[in-house]
Amino acid sequence: MPISYGQWQSYPWKNELALQSERVAIHYREMLLDNFDGEHNPMDMLDRAIVLAAFAMRRMFEKRIVTDKLKSQKISIRTFPRLRSKEFRQPFIYSSGGTAFRNYSFETASAKCLNINDVANEIIHSSQIMFAYNEETIPTGLLIASDRNLKDRLLHFTIEEFSTMVKKVLDDCVTSATDRWDCETGKVCAIRE
């Protein structure tokens, strides 16, 4: 029985990322409409699109079909810290949000530098995905609380910031790939330029 395999390719994941990024933008705009009338809930569709976009990005990083330069590059993400003066209220499992104003301080945003892969992981493992709009201290955008950092902070980005991150991945192009096996350590090293 033959076993088939091939080299990891970026094009199926870039195609998926481009499609889901477009869907994020569509459902983001729908969320801003006061009188949206459709057959779906824009928040449900936004959640789906952003998680699938994040999965496509993570897959490309895991399979080393992005350049080492992009893999190591950090981007600045706006964060809102946990309110330390109050007891943290765990969100309900069935809800994509809630208790945000009780748990987090929106008075002062800070910035955290993360790899794009780390941002993708936080989206995939989100306990909360919320949409903020018409708030004085919060720019219109997405609020993400991952399982791992739920009790520490929220990530926040606008649609333009999300699109810029996606564009970095879509524009990245590996032109040279080298894999090497070290017989002494048994480890495989990879270089992507």
C-alpha cells in the first residue's frame, strides 16, 4: 500500500485566509448597522470568520510556510487590563461576552507586542469575542479574551488593524526553503527566506 505525501503549500491557506478576511469585513460592517435585516446573526458569522482566519494563519506558521522574518516579527496590539480592584467574574460558557466592564479597565489602553501566530492562537482559544462600538473610551472593534489570558487582559483591534495583520501574512512569500536534519541531536532545522 503506497503512502502519499507532499510539501506543505501556502496557497490553500492563503486562499482561505483571504476569503475569511473578506467575511470578517462584511460581518464587521453588518454589526455597525442599526437595522441589519438578514437570515443570519452578524455576530455569529463574525465569530466564525475571524476564528477560521486565525486558524489559516496559525497553520501557515506551524507548517513553516511563512518567512522567518514574518515568523519573528512582532506587531503591537491594544490591550485592556483586568480590573484588580474587583473579583474576576468568570463569563458564562454559552456566551461570547459579558461582564467586560466589570472585569476590565477601559480607561487606559496599553500596547502588547505579539507575534502574529500568538494573536492567531489567542483568537482560536478565545473565551470571549465581543464587538465594541459607540463607546467613548474604546475604538470600534473586536475585543478578544483568550482562555490563557482571560483573567489578565483583553486584546482589541479595529478592522483596519486586523486587515493590516492579515495583509502581512498574505503578502509574505517564501522564496528559499532549507531543511536540515542533525544526526547527532535528531532534530530538524528549517530556514525560510
